[in-house]
Amino acid sequence: MTLKHACTALTLIILSLSPLSTHAHSGATGVVKERMKAMKLMRQDIKELRFVLESKELDVQKATQPAKRIAALAVKFPMMFPNGSNKPPSEALAKVWVEWDQFQNQFTELAQSASTLAKAAQTKDRQNAVNSLMQVRDNCQTCHDRYQVQD
């Protein structure tokens, strides 16, 4: 896949993540609100990374920082899902706690992909960075498809 094709695919993928409902944030409190905020930050970082990776000159700093933030958030995310925190306005399905080990593995994989992305950006390996960003996005999508209430 060429870099242009990968970036086009990323654009479509990121747009598919955008409908993650902002209306769900109204009325959220405590840990549910915190994880919704964290998800929003992660979406913003993914969008930022897409633009950085599409730019003519790869800015190491602009690519590395968002990737490191995503990796750090991924490590913290399981703690943001205490048992029973799936009451509305949460969009988490009860399946999260039934499949807890698999759910945690999603975040481990996300952290690994984001760390690989940060390393690729630091060495200016654009293709590996784009591939890693695709893995980050795929991991997010897989988790949302499996563990989030769908409209």
C-alpha cells in the first residue's frame, strides 16, 4: 500500500470514529466522564497524527508526543472501567467485565501499537509510523465494535 493510499484509508477510518456520540457526554460523572474525556483526547491525537504523517516533512516532535499520550492512556484505561460503571450515559456493554482479560488485552495491544508509532516517528520511518497508526485505529475500532453500545 502506498503512503497516499494509507493516508486516504486513515482519513476514512478516522471519520468513522467521529460519530462516537458527543451527546453521551452530557450527564456523565465520575469515572465515566473521565474515560469519555480520555477517549476524546485519544481521537484528537489520532487525527493530529494523521495530519502530521501526511505532511511533506515529518515533524518528529509533533508525531511522537500524541503517540506517547495514546500509549500512556491505553495503560490507564482498564482502571477507568471499574465493575458496574456501565450505567447510562456510559456506552460500555456488560461484556467488558464478562470478557475482562480480552478487554484488557485490547489496551495492551493499543499501548504497544502507539509505542511502535512513537519509535517509528522518532526515526522518521514514515511508512512504519503510518502502519502503526492503522494498527492503533484498528484496535480502537475493534474494541468499540465489541464493547460499546452501537446506535
